[in-house]
Amino acid sequence: MALPNNTTISLNQVNTELGLSATANISLNQAAVRTLFGVASGQISMSDGWGKSNTYSVNYLLVGGGGGGSNGGGGAGKYRYVTGVTVGGSALAVTIGAGGAGGANGYDNRGSNGGDSIFGSFTSSEGGGGGGTQGSLGPSQGGSGGGAGRIYPNGSTGAAWASGSGGNGSEGGNAPGTNLVAPGGGGGAGGAGQNGNSAASIAGNGGLGLANSISGTSLFYAAGGGGGSTNAVTPGSGGSGIGGNGTTGVGGAASPANRGSGGGGSFDASAGGAGSSGVLIITYAGSQRGSGGTYTSVGGYSIHTFTSSGTYTP
């Protein structure tokens, strides 16, 4: 809601427009007021605020936490990139989803789903699904689905992704076969987890992530974890170099943190790899207007990066 135009305005109204208490202490020389009035330095008056609004447009990337691996690879967190969102006034709560823990062993402990990441009331990005086991537990659905475990002797099917709420995600890979069953990779934002190849004795790789340069550097986010090993099966690799690798022992953890990728699958009694936590990155043109997260500026854009839960104040 903009300030009144061509009429008297009060500091109480300015406070309200800035999302502050109407009676908060404020002066025309404060940085927030100068930004709102469009007067960076020098003389400033109340008339400079006529018709001004504290709303502005932002772009953001929101990624849920990646799922943990078991025998199958963990699925990536949901990936959402949204442009042209108007913010202003009220503060917005931010929740960053944690990476899911790997299953305690690949036999009968499914990987845990990653946590949901949330930005205000705009949207949420679901955490990735946990990888399936060699025993009776299939993989979990999530932002991207978890990869299937061995489930001897008939194999199993990778989990679906939460497509109904939009964003980017994919299903986990299958573990086909009737004897030497190869686990599937977890789904990624850029593609499905690969099916295991029992004939070639190779587990599925994790699904690819998606690259985004919102941080000022092009980085991959939300890739799936590679399927683990069973007997003579070669484990799969994590997607896009950030999903956890499958192993012949303890599953590889997704790395680096805050990319929302799935953990790698494990072998037999070994634990699956943990998924990586999610992230929120907000950007807008020009100098700093909001607060919250870690602030940087690149190429004329302000950037706020949240690697843990907090509040964004426009």
C-alpha cells in the first residue's frame, strides 16, 4: 500500500509502509526512509515520500532438503525458481529443510525424507524421498522420489515425485531383475534417477540437478543420490557431482551442503548417505532494500542467501 500522494503524510504512516510499528522511533535521515523516498543523500523532506511504496519485485530459488540413501539412492528436494514476486511490508518467515538421514542399514532401514523449505506464504519445496532397502521397504515419495532398493528376488520400483504442487522434480530409478538386482538412483530436479542395470551389474546413477546462477555463480542444485551395491553390483554415482555416491560400504553423503541433493546408497548392513540441506536465495535489482540471510551484491543485484531458517524483512 503506497503512501498518500500530494497531501500531508506522517512518520507513523512511513513506519507502517516500512513494515514497522507505527510508533517506532524513526527519522528522515535513516537509510530505510531514504531508500523508500528515493533520496540517497542530501536534503530530504516529507513530500519526497508522496505516493512511494515499499513493495518491490524479487526472484527467488527455493530448494527442499535432499532425502537420505539406503540401498537405493535418496531423492533430491523440490526445486522452485520463481521470478517477479512482489514483496513489501510484513516480514516473511523462512524455513530451510534439513537433509534426510541415511538408513541405519541397507537391509531394513529406509532413508529419511528431507525437510520442506518454506518462504513465507508463497510456496514450499518438499524434501526429497528416502531410498528403498534390500528388505521389504520401498523408497519414499518426495520433492524427487527415492531410488528403489534390491528387495530380493523380484526387485522394486522407484518412488514418484510430488508433481501436484509444481516446481521441478523427478521419479527415482527402479531396481529390476529376478536374481542379481541392481538398486536405482534417486530422482533429481533435472531428470529421473537411473534404473539399475542387472544384466551389467551396475546400480543406477542419481538424477541430474539443475544449474542456476541466482547466487552470482552458476551452480547445480537438487541432484539425486547414486544407488548402492548388492553382491557383485557396481554402485552408481551421484547426479551432477553433488548427489551422494553409492558405495560398497557406507553410502556417500550429498555434498556440498545447501544444495538439496540426495544421499548415496549403501551395501548390506552399512548405513546410507545423508542428503544435503535446502536453501533459499532471494535477489532483486539495485542496492539493498531487504534484510535477512547473508547479504551480497553482484552485478548490480542484491542477493540474500538463507542456509538456515530465519526471517526476510522487505
